[in-house]
Amino acid sequence: MSTTRPYSPGERGPEPSGASGASEGAAPAVGATAGAAAPSVPTDGTPPSRGRQVRRLRLEGESGVVPLARDFTRQALYAWEWLPAATADRRAAAEDVLLVVSELVTNACLHAEGPEELRLTCDNKVIRVEVSDRGTGQPAPRTPHRAGRPGGHGMFIVQRLCLDWGVVRISGTPGKTVWAELGAPA
């Protein structure tokens, strides 16, 4: 399910403070801004081949982080040409990415002292979503999963939608990064 916005992501102006849309290992094209969408999609409807692209959004200290993260992700999906979607499968894949971002950021808000950063990485085959926080807990799907009860569905949804997911901790530093990978639509 998607949150409907009265504007397209490109009409919002600059990205929120702390947002970075630069691709790793590549300079923007002449006349283009960092993170700008490629000029066009080939006539066969497949996205152009590009290297790995990364976008980051600082969330620490921000309010309304879930809609902020969703809007930031939606902008990235437009820049990476997952949106506007040419087919129902492509639209569903984009909606899955937005839902996973919502779930991971919400979990950081509810269980981990709030999110610090959202990082999105795209390489034409996989989108990787990473949410960093200062929490010490270990996310896990609730078992047994009880679909009829409110709450407790976040990591179950992530597990069902993603190719893989996990947690990275760096010894000697507080917190963790929860990551999830979703496949690009065919």
C-alpha cells in the first residue's frame, strides 16, 4: 500500500537536509546534478545499464522520519528509473521497496532509539536498503506469526519481500545497521 502524495518527487525542490544522491565511483554528467536521473530509457523499456549508485539520508534528530524516508526513496526510484513504472510488475517492485523502507525505519523508531541514516544502493539488479541506528536489540520476525493480530509484522514483511536481509554490527561502536535487498523487476 502506498501513501499518495499531491506532487511528484521532482516537484518538491531540493532533497531534505542531510540527503546525498551522488553515485559512488562516478561523476555526474556535464550539466547534471548529483543523483539526477539519466536522460532517457531505451526504446525497449529496459533501464540503461549504470554502475552502482548510492543515496544517503541523515535521519538523526529529524521529525516525521518515516514519510521523509519514503519520499527520499521515491525520489531515488524516479532517478533510477524504477518509476514511473511501465508494467504492473515494475510498479509492484517499487512499492515493495517503499514498504521495506517504511518497515525498517519504523522498527528503528520503535525498538532502537530512532534511525540515524538511510542508505540506498542500486546496481540495476538489486536495491539494498540500510537503516543505521544506535539500538542494541536484534530484529527478528515474530514467531509464530499471527496475521490477525495488530503489530509485530514488520520483519515478517521484510523477510517475505526481500531476497535477503540481515544485521551488521561494528565492534566497539554502538548500534547496528539493518539491511535488506530486493531484486529489480524483470
